[in-house]
Amino acid sequence: MTFETPPQVDPSQAATDLYLDLLAGSLTRALFEDSDRIIGMPTIEPVPIWVHLLDRLAPALRRLNIEISIKRPYNHKRRENGRDWPARAETMTGLKRLANARFCIENVLEDGIPGDLIETGVWRGGMSIFMRGVLKAYGVTDRKVWLADSFQGLPAPDATRYPSDAVLDLSEWDILSVGVDQVRHNFERYGLLDGQVQFIVGWFRDTLANAPLNDLAVLRLDGDLYESTIQALEPLYPKLSVGGYCIIDDYGTIEPCRTAVSDYRDAHDISDPIVDIDGVGIFWRKSSP
């Protein structure tokens, strides 16, 4: 009897891959194939009329600490591409966008691109938790992960200053309002809350211009609106190091977000190629100051 010689595997890299794959699977709930639709939670998928009728009961049920969920078959492709909304997950970005964040972080580490990591618009903190996890997995202690958010949901559209936002009012979506204490707790649950995690609390228009940031290596925007996108790009993109990555969530699906990115790139003669991630998110690598 003969046995094939097993391929040589770097034990350290294998452990890193296993940890980050498990972290991504947990944060998206892909690991548990959790696909419940909780009554009262907004969804990006069409639902029957009777579900909308049940949704009206949700506020009263929440006051009684009662949750009603509808079981649905798990669809790995949708979770991979972030095309469903996992009710209990810490992130709705999907596995491909998490993998993209890992790719960008690993590249800036390998190439020695200076700067911290930041996400603007964090919801429950899942993507930022993953970004901190990547730094932890590689033993990086000299970079921070910044979380910028109002931690009270999205602002009402300012149609006077940003006309394209008039079609997208998410300010009444309570599910998008997650307090900073809850996000901190989510980091604690994964053992990743420490001094390398910093919070910028408040509306972008009030906080980002004077945020205590220097160089950035990865800039990830998830603000949905034109207002939230442009108010993050204007103060933060100039701080992105050459060789760093700019990642935009929702570029492929939310027109105001896409318009803000196009306007900023045009105004600053940015021609770095835009790369699609999954039909929703995009990124590019900064090639010049």
C-alpha cells in the first residue's frame, strides 16, 4: 500500500485562514445557515401580503419581548453575494465583501502601505469586527480600526442640498439604528474590543472633518445616501495613502451613492479603475496623491 505525500501547508497560515473563515461565517450567519425572516424587519426581498399584515404587529410584540420568525430555505449564493438580509447577523454585507476587505487589508500589510482602517456606516459592527479580526490574525498591533456612525440610523434626506437623496428615506427604519454600546458589546462577544478599536460617534457632517485621523490604508464607505457618501469622501479620501484601498458598499444598487462617488471622482480627476466585488460593492486602489 502506498500513500501520497501530503502537500506542504504553512500551519500558521492554515490557522489564520480557518479563523477568518469561521469569523466571516459567524458574522454573516452563513455558518449556521440562518435564514429566518423576523416579523417587522425590513427586507430587500419581495414578501406576500400576509407577511406585511403581520409586520404591523411587530411594534406591539417588541414591547412584550416577543419575536415571530418565518422559516425560509437557506440560499448560499444569496448570502455569499449579500443579497438577503440575515436577521440575526452582525453584518448584511455577504461573504464576498468580507473576503474583499480581507484582500485589501492583507495587501496593504504586505506592501507596507501606512495607515489605519476605517468604516463609515457600521450598523451592528460586523464588517469592522472582521477588519479588526484580520489585524488580530496577523498580529498587527500598530494600526487601528475606526468606526464612524451616528449610531442612531440614517439622517432624513436633505433634498435641498442633495436632491438625489429625495428618493431614499431610510430615517424611519428603526432596524438601522444600533447604539454604540451594542456595537461595543458585539466586539466584546468576539474577543476583539481593545485599544485598537476607536469610535467616532455622530453625523458625518459634524465629526469626520475634525476626526483625530492621520493616514488611512483602507477606507470603506457604507452610507447609502449621497449625503453620507460625499460627506465621508471629502474629508477622508485625501488621508488615504497611495497604494491604499477605497471600498464603496451599495455602489451597484443605490443610485444616490453611485452618483456621489462619480461626482467626487470627476471633481478630483480620479481615474483609478473601479473593480466590482459582487454586483453591490466596488473598490479601487489609490495610485496618486
